[in-house]
Amino acid sequence: MKITSFDEYQQAYKKSVEQPEEFWAEVAENFVWRRKWDKVLEWNFKDPSIKWFQGGKLNITENCLDRHLEKNGNTPAIIWEPNDPNEHHRVLTYKQLHDKVCQFANVLKNNGAKKGDRICIYMPMVPELAIAVLACARIGAVHSVVFGGFSAQSIADRINDASCSLVITTDGGMRGNKEIPLKSVIDDALVQCKSVSKVIVLTRSRTPVSMIKGRDVWWEDEVKKVETQGNPACPAEEMDAEDMLFILYTSGSTGKPKGVVHTCGGYMVYTGYTFANVFQYNKGEVYFCTADIGWITGHSYIAYGPLTQGATALMFEGIPTYPDAGRFWEIVDKHKVNILYTAPTAIRSLMSFGDEMVDGKDLSSLTKLGSVGEPINEEAWHWFDEKIGNGNCPIVDTWWQTETGGIMISPIAGVTKTKPSYATLPLPGIQPILVDENGKEVEGNGVSGNLCIKFPWPGMLRTTYGDHERCRTTYFATYNNLYFTGDGCLRDEDGYYRITGRVDDVLNVSGHRIGTAEVENAINMHSSVVESAVVGYPHDIKGQGVYAYVVSPDKHGDEEITRKDIMMTVSRIIGPIAKPDKIQFVSGLPKTRSGKIMRRILRKIAEGDTSNLGDTSTLLDPAVVDEIKGGAL
Ligand code: WT7
């Protein structure tokens, strides 16, 4: 399954296009199935209907855990580094992780959870988060992990959308020197959630929390019950390849976040295959992915992908700048990390603290570096290459999305020649195509267009939870018979791909995906806001910042305090990650006669480029543009 030379890559790629079913069947042979599939692939992008490995039976946790026990039971599966460097780190071997997952799977069963139920997980980056995720998969329950930075309202929306019956959380959590009151946020969320009957609370900070009789139980007490019941094993539930594995919510250009659905068989094969290949993982290497399990990167490349391959994954609870901006490098030094997978926003931020934060740390264990989440600028690429990789670690710039399940376009470490800011070439099985606005293919090299994928791959989304039509219209209806990514892309003279960013109203702020419409809806809920328009603007560290134009004629107090009120409102409605960086008060928004906001103009002004605003003659009130220009922040 592992490609080791560029020749082999080209052969694998060719085969994957000419004989996709044979290709993926061979890859799938590297996993443990209770029963082999009857049919590798059946698909159409019209409905869409995508089925991989139909008739196949498996449980992904047998691939992540059980199959390693005999030979590698004592290999560390998870090394956990706490937020506070003075607290002891933890190591869980495959055997220990297996036992803890079985134990907690039994806790879930004791609390009424069964196959097909949806379970919401809202936890900080502690090993029990991985255990909770795997325990759900063990019993065939569908997990819906919500990132710890989302508000009570966002959690409630997600719980209600999927009718979750159970929530797993912690009393509190530590991020840097801030304490996050997770249980209290869950309590606020649950006021709106009728479907939840049980909340399992892990002790982390032992901060005082409310515990409601009959609903809230402590993780540790429930584990003890399982122990005294004397049933430590938990046989894995047999799942169909196309049974749902998890839901993960992500933002789009309209409406509320949608629940992207991934299924058991294809997702397992795809994340395992891409992990092994892109990072060229060798047995014994320590792999550190700095993402949070609350995002797809953590699902695919901290939990499932690495574990299917018997890898040792380092999980970090804290933030890159605590106790100082040398923390990542200290972790690399302390745990002798070999592979580091992080985000451009983190690289840019750490770079800005100066080389002295790196100097003195021994980074010689590093052999491979990875980047994900947003375009990486050349300056950051070179600093990562030279200062962190000492010029001899290949950098894999991996392009993919929540919807794609795994890495799509990326170098294979040490195999594909890299080029700064280029995701380079599609992995085997991935058939990218660039199209113009009318959906016409842009052929040849040295061209650019909208990035689409023309053939299914095993890790792709199957639907959006509870609303298949939304899945169809969002991804499969823009261009006939193509999956549309929402990204703009160029293909250079060598056929290398470079992702240029979203072409829709989706922002990428510090690698977090945020819909402008969502932020506008939150701002508009503020009592003195009439209307608003949100656009992105280039931000040195975050990649993109959130710029809000707000119409608010009757402010309560001065502008500055109203700005803060609006930020607080957004924090409450969505979460602190969506807070606008800049709020400009305006008397009106530039609209066409038909009432459409001309975002193009607002984007230009936010970017600070007011020289060429294009044609403004179709505007209802062209004068408003001059006012906005004059007041730009
Ligand atoms: C969007 C997907 C994939 C895991 C993290 C983000 C942008 C992602 C790259 C990259 C340029 C990238 C795209 C994409 N993106 N990786 N290597 N180069 N852009 O997942 O939250 O679903 O966001 O992130 O715009 O569409 P996500």
C-alpha cells in the first residue's frame, strides 16, 4: 500500500484512474474486514449516491486497536502532552487504549446508547476525547464532535440537528492560562435540547459544576460500575461499510452549518491509505498533529488514520504560545517528534516571536513536516523549511476539506518534489479538474479555474445530515457531474496545483472555516443593528480576518462599547472564533437596485484597495461607497 518512489506514484496514479475499483480493492485488502465487500463502487453525482465496498462488514476500531494488539500491544498509541508543562504527560499503549475504549464503550451501553444513536462530544484535548470517539465507533453510535470554542447556541443547534441522545463533556478545560467552563456551556445548551437524556462528565479541572440527578453522571463513577460488573471486554459492533461513522458540522456560504456525514468503510480505507503515504509513516516514529480533534484534521489524522496504521500519535492539550511561543519546539525536543503536521497560521504566529524561541531546542528528530488548513505563503514555507526542518525535511502542503474526509492534493513526503505554496499533485484516486464560471473544463497547464473533482474517492462525504438536497445543491449542482470544492486553484506549467482560496462566501480564519452569512446573522441579532455585511481581508497571522460593515443608527453608548457589545453577541451566538476583527459603522450598505449587497466593493475596501472599485453605476446609492471608503479601518 505504501508508495516509495515517484515512479511508483505515477504507476499507482495511472492504475487508480484506469482501474479504480481494482486499485481501491487492493488498498482495502490491507484492512481487517469481518466480511469482504460484494461491490467496490457504485455511484452517481446527480443524486448524489456514492457507495464504496457495499456488503463489506467491519468495525473501524478493530482496525485501530484490536489488530495491533498481538504484535504491537505495547507500542504507544497516544502520547498526551498537557497544557501545563509541569503536569505529567501520559502515554497510552495500544493495549491500554483498547482496554479503555472497551471500558467506556460499556459505559455508553450502560447509559442507554446503542448502534445508530447520535452522541455529541464536547471536550478539551485530553486522551479521553479520543477514547470517547473510539468508544462510540466501537458500539456503532454516531459521534458528532463539537470543537471546544463553540458557544452554547452552536452546540444546541448541532445537538438538535442530529437529535443527539447523549452528551460527553468535562467539568472544565485548560487552554493556556484560560479555563474553559465546558460543562456550564453544555448546561446552557441543553436548555434548548429535548433529545438529550444523559450527560457524561469527565473530571479535568474539578471546577464546581451543576450535576442534575437522573441526567448528569461522572465518567469515573460509570467506569467504576463497569469494573465492578466485571465485563471489561466490549465486542465491536459489526457495521456495514456504508453505515454512518460520524457527523461533523462545517460552515458553508449560506445558512447554518451543515452536518457532513462520513461512513465506516470508505473513510477508514481513505484515511489509513493517505496517512501511510503522505507522511511515509515508518513504524516507531512519533507523529505530532497540532490540530484539535474537534476539526476534521483531528478526526482523520490524530485519531483514525494514524491508529489504523499502528502509529504513535502525540496529542497536545494546550496552545502554541503557552507558556511561551517555544512550546511546540519544546514538545518536539521532549518527545523526539519525527513528523510535525501543523497549520500556516501557527507557523506565521510562531515565526513572529523571533528565532530565539526556536534556538536552543533540539529539533534534530524531525524528518517530515506537514501543513494544512489554508494556503501557506512562501515566507512561512521557507521559515518552516529552514528554521524548523533545518533544510532537510520534506514539507507536505496538504489540501483537503471536511467534506473530502482525507488529504486530496499533496506531495508524498520524500517522493514528490515540493514547491513552496503548492499542494503539488493529486494523490492516487483523485481526479481534479479546473472549470471556468460556465463549467467548461480549463484544459492544459499554466491555467486557473474553480477546483472540482470528477470521480468519487472512498473518503468523500455521503450526505449532509437530515438534508440530502442541501448536499446535492451545495456540492453537486454547481457543475454538472462534478464535486465542487468551493476553492479557486491554478495549475502551473508542470501540472502542479496551487490552491488560491475560497471563491464563495466562506472565510478561513486561522484555519477555521467561517461562513460570512452566519456571522452576519449573529451580528444582526444585536438589538441596535439594522443590517450588516461581512467579508474577509488579508491578515498577517490569521490568513484572513473578519471585517464587518454594520448599520447601527441608535447605538447604546459610544461606538467603542457598541463594538464590544456586537463582538460579545457574536461570541454568544457562534463562539469566540467568529468574532469580527474589525467593525466599521456605516450609514448604509452598497446595494444594487434589486437589493443585492455588492460584496465585491466591500471586499476591496476591506483589503485597503480602493483604487479600482469597478463599475458602481448600478448601485442604488453610489454616494454610500465614498462614505465607506472614507471610514475604512
Ligand atoms: C478549506 C477546507 C482540511 C482540513 C482543515 C480544513 C482550505 C485546506 C489547504 C491547503 C490551501 C487549504 C481550502 C478548503 N485549505 N487545506 N493545503 N492549501 N487551502 O478543513 O475547515 O473543511 O476547510 O480549507 O479553502 O476548501 P475545512
